[in-house]
Amino acid sequence: MKAPTRHILLFGVGGVCLSLLLLYNSTSTNTPENLNNSNGHHMGDLGQHTSYLEGYRSLIDRKPLRIHCKSCALVTSSGHMTGSNRGAEIDNMECVIRMNDAPTRGYERDVGHRTSLRVVAHSSMQRVLRNRHELLNSSLETFFIFWGPGNYMRGDGKGLVYNNLRLMKQTMPELQVYIISHEQMLHFDELFKKETGKDRRRSNSWLSTGWFTMAIAMEICDRINVYGMIGPDFCKSSNSKPSVPYHYYEPAGPDECTMYLSHEQGRHGSHHRFITEKRVFANWARMFNIHFYQPDWRPAALPKNSTIT
């Protein structure tokens, strides 16, 4: 497949707000009247302590997700969390958000032990099931949001992931299991295109679980503290920085920057655009109440009329 032409997109305040309004308008019945900047204000004035999020529906009764948090810790699975001693700080936030099958047992000092919301990719479902004694049996207070391609998530008996989730729910009926609707998946694709100028499908890439998790966190949290996420330029100078594993719980696994660069530069087969996504997150953080720790960094001010390619 021929590499797509790279587009140039102005990242002005108006453009980002338009994209975020698209996301908010498609998912919440309590649509915010406006989106404030990050100087102490939250990302959406939801008007109530709890909002209905229409893009995320419970598996059996199809009710929308209902959650709102004043402060959130979004904990990545990065090796940068190893030795961080951030666990108590993370657990002190109102809500703690994790991804896929990232464990807490044995890593509490660094990543905490609480989990309010876990966002899980279809490709991680089997690992979650294998680790159900830790991730499921003790997680009755946790919301699980699963995402995947439409053919995997269809509820007509032909969706492989959906069928497995139904079995899981029958075995553990108290689990709070939600899936991202097909319409919401399309909105996430459109959000990516508006923010980057790149069509996900034409570039032969998949949005990462990190993308879904950050976008969901922006809908439910007034403040987001992100732990373990590097900035978009971090891997450019990776030779001067210590190597860390892609996952903190897989110390012998692949190097994080090697993984990011190989996916970003890949043109054949399916890839994640990790670095492109982090450029978007950095721009969101310039406007909204998002902060990055471990490593601690702050996005530089965006010059007037600047562009990102």
C-alpha cells in the first residue's frame, strides 16, 4: 500500500475545540455549553456529579455509562512507572483509570492498587480472562470498557469478542461491562482525522488503547494526571536516555522507544501511531486540565500560526 500524502493541519484553538465538541456532542446527554482552558478549569461543565455517556453501553441492558470524576489518575503501562513510588499519589485521586491487562498486584508502590475504570482492547481480552482472579474477581467496583472492530463486537451471535464478553458476564453477573458503540468508534476515527489531518484507515493504522483512554478520560474527568506517558519528542533523543520496557510488568519485553518508532514509521501491515497521538495529547494539554508525570513534563507553548506535520 502506497504511503499516504502527509497533510499539514493548523492546531489553532478553534480547530481543537471543534474536534472535541464533536466528541462531546456524540456521547453525552449533558452536553457542555463550553470547553474551558486549563488554567484551573475543567474540560467540560457537565452540570451534575454524574453524566450519561451514550457512546458506551452496558453489555446486557444497553444502558449508557454513568460516571463523573473531579480528579483522575490515568496510569499507563509504561516501564517509566517502575521505581516511581507514585502509588500512594495515584490512589489518592478520586478515580483511577488503567488500560488492558496492566496488573497492580506486586506493583502497588509504583502504580497504586485502586481501579475505577479499565479500558480494554479486543486483543487484550484473553489476557484479561487469564488473569481474571486479579483483574476481575476483585474488581466489582470497576467499570470495564471494551473496544474492538465492528465484526468482533457485533451482538448478533457472530461477534467473537462480544460472545466471550457475554459468557464472562454470565459467569460474573456483577461485573460492570461496557462496550464502545459502533457510532462512537466512527466518531473517534473522525476526531483523529480532524486533529491530525490523517485518515486512520488510509494510513493503515489502528488507534491505540491509549487514544481511547485519553479521550474517554476527557469526557469523565475535570482534571487528569497522566502517569508514565512520554512527550512526543522524547524518543528523538532516546540514545541519551535509559531504555525502559514497553510494559512495566514485562521487564524483558521490547524497548518502549523502539516500539514507538517502529509503529510510527511502519507503512505495511497495521500499526499504531503512538507519537502522532502524543502530539495531539500535548496540544490538548495546552488547553485543558491535563498534566503529565513520570516523566514529568509540560507541553511548550504553541506559537501563533504554528503547524504540526
